[in-house]
Amino acid sequence: MKPILLSLCLVCLAVPAFAQNRPPRPGPDIKRHNIEQACSDKAQLHTIAFDGVAFLTGDFAADTFLPPGKVSDYFGFQYMRDNDLGQLGHNTSFLTRIASNTLAILTPDQKAQLLTLAKAQEADVKKFAEMRFPMIKAFRRNLAGDLPASSKGLNRDAVIKYSAELYALDGKIALDRARTMGAVIASLTPEQKAKFAKLKFNDSRTWPDIPEQLDKRTMSHANNVAMMTYASEMFAWYAGNIEADTYFCPERHGMYFGGFGLKTAPAMGKKDYAISTDLTGDTGAAFLALLTPAQRKLMTDLPNQQRKAMTEIVTTRRTISEELRKFQSGKTVDEQKIADLSKRYGELDGELSYLYASTFASIARTLSPEQKTELAKLRHDDPKNPKGPFLYSQVIAMPTVANTDTFFESK
């Protein structure tokens, strides 16, 4: 890994005074996740390979599944989840528990601010999910060889441009979210801060198991999901730091290939369901093992091909996170900087997505019948169970997707 990335991965800026709990150091038996690990060749290769399994054994509907917390994720929640000392991070009750504890501490007025935000963001959040559909369909068409007449494949520039538009919206959502959550944090009383201080950043053992605090009958499903997301993210943001905000899990990028449909969708609606932390790595390694040397090289070349973009992604996320954190202390936020960097982030993710889609399609065209049989065994859940497509994790009717010919090159 290049020195500049190592320094970005390992450095941790001082936590502002309003952050009550620094993330405690994990014990000797707890694996600590950070940017360096997430960007490592091994983590990236196995995660991309896992996405390859999902894509080659799945369908459009499974590809659409996306956990709501993967949108505008600059608030440290994923870091807190992946480094939970209580080992609850990948249990379905994790978010519910910290969100409920956070909401229990907030005043009615503070909760009303979050609900107002949820209502204001509902259209943008829905639009973000729907904007993913054309890219997903284009990648599926490329995999199936369903190309426009005279086309020779995906158009890299078109994919990158579209991804930039999607991430511009992601940046807007993050900006509005940070503005409101920052205002709520700034309004916390000493008594509320004392209560939050008892809830340790990445130790779910310190979070009481209390009833859910929201009456779902009084708001739409989308608003309820948003409120729970805001509450969990606000705690992570308040109690965390820049290292946590910048962090991303290895599967954060190129989210068009069904990885979350394979990994997370089976947990839908199941209380205390624990998602295996070894699933991604083990499945990815098994996929690589069944490939021929030539096919495998297409995969093992990817970490190096994406290295420059991944390095810039880290610096971009960090800079955006630093700007957003200014909302907590009342400092002036450069909103145009966030908008510009969000588009750039989208271009970088578009570059990765193009690489993955092209590589998966190339491998698919050369798989033998025996390899296809072994590949199918790596998917333990039917892609139609639960049956999508999804708007995030909510089942919807099959959407009408606009013409996707613009994603392809012409001869």
C-alpha cells in the first residue's frame, strides 16, 4: 500500500470536545477493522469475488437490495458496527438497540427535528434507490450479451458520468442529514450528554435492551426507517471521530452486483439474526479457487487496477467527513466543496463498477458447465427468497427502467 494511503488509513484526528466517548481499544481477541484493512488487496479481492458470486448466480431483483445505512455513510456507524466489542455488530438487533437508546434520550422537540428531516428527505432517498436501477439493468444486459445493435460493450465514460450524478444526490442527502443532526447534537443538555456517556461507542454491551421508541402507526414506513437510521448514525457521529467517519466496509463500492442481496437480504424480518462475518471472505475465496488460472488472473488484477481510485476515495471521504463534522461545532461548512467532492466520489466509484462489471462478464463467458455447477453451490439462498426487487430492503413491484442503451459503446 502506498505511504500516503497508509498515513490516511492510520491517522486519527483529535476528537472534538463534544464527542463524549473515544472508541475503546479492542481486546486481544477482537479483530480491529480500519481503512487500511478495508483497502487491503486481500479484503478487496475477496469482496469483489463475493460480488462476482452474487452477480453470476443472482438476478436483477437481488441486485437491487441495499441496506439503508449504505447511503450517505459519513457518520461512523459502519465503523462502530464492524468494531463492536459486544460482537453484536452484524446482528439484526444492533441498529435497533442503539437507535432506541438514542431516541429515549432525545427530547420531543429533538425527535421532531429528525422526523421533519425524514419527511423532507423521503423523495431524495427514494430517488437515490431508483437511480441505481438503470445501472443495474445495464450491467445485467452486459452480462447476458444483450447489447444494443452495433455496440461492443459498456461505455466506461457513460458509467462514470452516471455514477457522478448518483453520488451528487448522495452528497446532498449527507449534507442535509449532517445539518439537522449537528443542530440536535449542539442542543444536547448536560444531562443528555451524561446519559450518552454511559453508552460506549463500539461496545453494545453497554446499551440497555429497551423497547423501540417510535410508534410506527404515526408515520410512513419510509419515515420510520429514516428515523431509526438517523438515530443510530447520530450516536455514532456524536461519540465517534474522523477515523470512524472515513471508514467503509470493503463491500461499500460497486454496489450493483447483488452482494447485499446475497449477504443481507436473508436476514430480513428475522429478530436477532446474525450475519456471518466469514461469509464474504470464505465465499470469495471459494469462487477464486474454482476459476482457471486465466480467469483467476482477471480477478487478481483488479486490486492493482483500482488502487489509484481507491486511494483517492479514502482522501475524498475524509475531506467530506471533515466538512460535515463542522456542523457539530457551529463552524462554517463549505457546501460547494462537499457537492464537488461527492461528484468526484461518484466518478471514482463508477470507475470501479465498470471494472467489476466488465470482469464478471468476461469470466462468465468462459465458465465451463462444471464450473457453473460448482458456482451455483456457493449460493446457499435462492435469489428469489426473499423475492425482490427492492427499494432498499422493502419489496416493490418490478420497476419500469428507462432505456439503458446510453451505457453502451457503439462500434
